Amino acid sequence: MQQENAKPEFWEAAFTEKQEMWGFEPSHSALLTSDFFVEKGVKKVLIPGIGYGRNAQIFKDKGMSVTGIEISQTAIEMARKHYGDGMMIHHGSVTAMPFDDVEYDGIFCYALIHLLDGEERKKLISDCYQQLSANGYMVFTMISKAAHTYGQGTLISKDRYEMFGGVNMYFYDRESIHAEFDQAGLLEIMEVNENFPFYLVKCGKAAK
């Protein structure tokens, strides 16, 4: 599961120790999103929390340019080793967006938003929407309350728990998705399985 944390050293240690911990096959959500982006004619994609790039290649294979954001320098170096130097990856936390003034017609944010607190989630959605071009689309995936891990660990706040040795995780349901995404052009909520039950949320930005 792709993850974000406020402490870069957490992810430096994880990528240094576990290297390509999720393998090289793209997630099911990345495959679904790449097909959706092809259908919509998307050409320029931003991937916040790109990790070592396993979800990026499928978009490149379908003719899209990809820019990433990643908190771990080790993960960035791994991405360049496996997928070449031609992909721009900004080094930093997604909480520090934006890293450029480019408008993207596609944004794919995989299994990251549920690792942020409420204000950080709100900012990420807003920052991504601001960088979306008119008639662009953004897709977020997040863990569902249907996951067997829901309710485990130490309760931090409503539906948010500390688990897995220090990872803070927020569990979504359809009500919380509507609360956070209705103002960001929410189009569709899908249920997908990524070893855990996930939601895949599609949003669009209409031209003014």
C-alpha cells in the first residue's frame, strides 16, 4: 500500500529496508484509471506519492507524460533506476504542494490520502483540483471501512487509527467521500480491491 507520512525518515527507512515492497505490477486502480484517462484523452498526468514508480509506467505506456511527487529520495532513485531519468519527480511531501505551476489534465493519487489528517486531506484535494486543467480529471483511491483493519490500533480521532508501527490511517465510507469530494467535482465512487477494500473516486473539472 502506497503511503505518506509527515516524517521523511519513516519512508526513507521503509524504502531502504524493503526496496520494491509492492512489486512492479501496477495496482488494479492504476489500470482502471489509465483506461479512463485514455477514454478522456488525458495527455499529462501528475502522480502525488509516486513511490518508486510502479503505478507510473502504465500511463507512460499509453502515451501520457508523467510527473511525480515523492517524499523519499531513496524511492525517487529507485524510480529512475527502473523507469529511466525522463520522468520529473519533485522531492517533498504532498502537503507542500504545489511544486510547479503546470496544469495537468489527469491526476492519480493512489492510497495516500487516507494517511493524512483532516486538514491535510482537505488541502491535498484542493491543491490537486487547483492544478487540474479545465475538462481535466482526478482520481483518488483510499481504504474503506470494510477493511478488516478498521477499528484496530489506537484511535486518534473519528475513523482514524494509529497502526502498523506508527502509520496513521483514516478509513472512508461513502458519506465521508461525499463530504470531502462533493466540492471537487465528484463524478463517481467505485469499490475496488487492492488486497484491502478500497474506494476509487473520480472527479472532473468543468471548463468555466
